[in-house]
Amino acid sequence: MTNFYTKKTIEHFRNPHNYGEIAQPDGKGDAGNIVCGDVMSLYIKVAKNKSGQEIIKEIKFKTYGCAAAIATSSVITDLAKGKTIAEALKISKADIIETLKGLPPIKIHCSLLAIDALSEAIYQFLIKKKRPIPSELQQKHERIVKSKQAIKERYHQWLSKK
Ligand code: FES
């Protein structure tokens, strides 16, 4: 564990991979971080590989989160690209932190934003395709929806203060 951003984190923050939007995504995930109120959107395009397996062919993200949110999102897009849906759902906070060679403990919650946005993009893809939703993903989706609602309410309260 480190108390400062690693060289790798700074590299990803300064030059984030796969930053932007996909015009007609197969899935779009919006997630908000309940700790800080930051939000992000992640877009995926799914296609079959040579063995006929569906993989994440293209992936992009946008966020106004902090440096750690940008770096962790950049990493998750690298990790998810080329993976099957089932493999992408297994990407964990530990995988992201390991790739960045550490993250300050106070910034670990930022990595959840990227994980949640990827889960949501996959959830939306499965819904669109009328596929069954794994129960763990369904529970995650319900938690993410609640977090987004809480952030929205907090934002409205803050805006209405004089
Ligand atoms: Fe909000 Fe990092 S402080 S995502």
C-alpha cells in the first residue's frame, strides 16, 4: 500500500486509455460514488471473437472524478478489452490496484466507480439482449441505482441552499 500516487497511476491519469464515448454502444453504464459524489459513464461494444465467444471489443469512459478515478477507469478499460462478459465481471478492485502498483488507502473507493460503471454497462447490455441477469449483478445494479439516487438528492439539497 502507498500513501502517494504511484508512477503508474500518474501515467494513466496524464494519458488515460480509452477516454471518450462510443456513439451507439451495446451497453452504457452510469455510476456514482456515494463517498464523494463523483460520477462516470462507461460504454461497451460487444462482438464475437474467432472462437465465436462474445467479447468486449471496444470500451470507453468519461468521468469528472479525481485523478484516481481517471487512472482506475483507464486501467479497467485495458483489463476489460478483449475479455468475455463473464471474465469482465470478475475484474476486481485488487486487479486494478495491482496494475497501478498501489493506490493510497483514502483513494481506494475511487476504483469502485470504474467497477460499478463496467457492471452497469454489462447489465444494460444483457437487458437489451433480453438475457438472464446473474443474481449478483442484479444486486449490484440495485445498489448502484440507490447510490445514484442518493447523490442526486444530495446535489439537489446542495443547490437549493442559499
Ligand atoms: Fe471521487 Fe476519487 S474522490 S472518485
